[in-house]
Amino acid sequence: MTRVLVAGDHFVTPALIVDALRERLGPLMSTLDISELTLPWPHTPFGPVAEVDEASGDEETLMAAVAGVEIAVTQMAPFTARVLAAAKSLRLVVVCRGGPVNVNLDAARAAGIPVRATPGRNAVAAAEHTIALLLAALRQIPDVHDGVRAGQWRSDLYALDAVGGELSGATVGLIGYGAIGQRVGRILRAFDATVLVHDPYAADVASVGLDELLERSSAVSLHARLTPETAGMIGAKELARLPRGAVLVNTARGGLLDYDAVVDALESGHLGGAGFDVYDEEPLPATSRLLTAPRVVLTPHLAGATRQTAERAASLAAAELAAYLNA
């Protein structure tokens, strides 16, 4: 029997992962001895645990659970160097996320433990959320919604200098063109928008320079990974290159963007609107200028939060485990 630890949480639950394994493995399921652990996320926020980031739970609980286990499937469990050193039988870690940030990859590599992830699991959800933020920011839907609920009927918003814009005919710049960016691009083209891409690694689309993208785009959406090269890539200088009244959306990582510069641009009117799901500090502190900035739509890092994302993550993880068993 192969001992498997399923360390789920309250989003990608252990039951969801076990069901996906059963569907994928069929008769092979009888060769597994599965134990389950439910981590507290999202009822308790994730965060750093020892040297890994965006993790849920603690090292002691995980070390006890992983004893004698050959395969671990998780979303948020903290596979630190200490945990990996204690997991003497571990041969594979499968992480139900686009990137295994909760695993010490150097320690896993040194121990000869391969780590697999599930890239693309939330691409549909994040792309659709991006479009929702973009439309909400273009048309200032949250503000007018609040006004109607407060008894206002703002027909004055038909004034030419107050109305929003359309995606049809607009030029939208995408910074980053991975699984999410590509899907956003397809949706935008269905709206009859022109799509510009800045991504030095994009293989199937012409990439333009960042300055050119900013200068030509009436809306920009961020989809780049956060790396030392991309950290803070959009600041005051870059925002100034946007046409006046442009809209900015970020559903990627907060560290890509200088949010103080964004608020300055919103307050000056240079930015016509913005929509954000990620921030440089999460949760947003009560002192954040974003909370009082005009024409901004805020969501609490929920772009990937759909039932289908959780189901897809479990299914992709099950496929990785099946590939290991069938190798």
C-alpha cells in the first residue's frame, strides 16, 4: 500500500481531493492508504510559516501527519526544510496551486523529492474576475450602486464629462500573457477590443515594449508573475505614460504596483478608474489610501475563488499523482 496524505483546507477540501483521486485512479485507488488533514484556511488567513510563504497550519502538525507518508497532496500545508527533513518516506509533493510557494523547493530538491503544482487551475476564474473589475471600473458600477441604495438617481451622470467608456473599440494592454492573460485577451477580443501584450516570454503573440503599451492603452491589466525583475514595475513614471482617463486593473500580485502612485493618479484625475484584487499589504490596513481613493473598485484577493477552481485544482492534482503511480 502507498501511504498518501491529503492535506486540504476549507476551499480545496480533503473530500474534494479524495473524490478526484477516486475518479482518476479507478481500481488503483485500492492500493492507497489515505489519511486526511484539514488546514484552517480560509477561516484563518494564510501567511508565512518559517521560511515558506502563503501557508496554512503549523510545522508540528504537518510533521506528525506526514510520518511514513510517501505522497502528500495539499494546497497550503507548510512544507518547510524542517518538515521535509522529518518526512523520511516522502517521495512526492503535489500542490493544488499555480505555484508551490508553500514548499521550500531548495530543501525538496536536496532531499530528492519532486514537487508538482497545478498551473492554470484558476485561470478561468481570475480572467472572468479581471473583466468584471474592468467593466465595473469603466462604468463606476459600485459608486452608482451605492448611490441608488442611498436614494440617489444620478441622471447627471449622463453628462459627457462624467460618463464611462466601452470595451468595444478600446485598446487594452495586458502586462503578462500566461494562462490568465491569454484568456483575458480572448474575452477582450470578443468585446471587439484591440489587445496589446507586453511579455518578453510570450511565444504565440507579438509583444510590444512597456512604454508603447502604456502610451497606446486606454485600459491596462496586470498578469505578470512577481519576481525581482517585475517588483514595482508600475510606478508614477509608468502611470504618467497612460492617456488621461485610462483604467488600471490588477488581479496578479500587489508587489507589481506602487499603490501610492496609483492613488495620486486617481486623485489628480489622470487615472479614470481602477480595480484591484491584490495589494502590497494584505489585508488592507485601515490607513490605506485606497480605502478613500475615488473611482476605485476593491475586492479581497478573491479572483480565483470559484467552486470550479477548487474542483479543477483537485482534478489536476489527481492527474499528477496518477502519473507518478503509473510511471
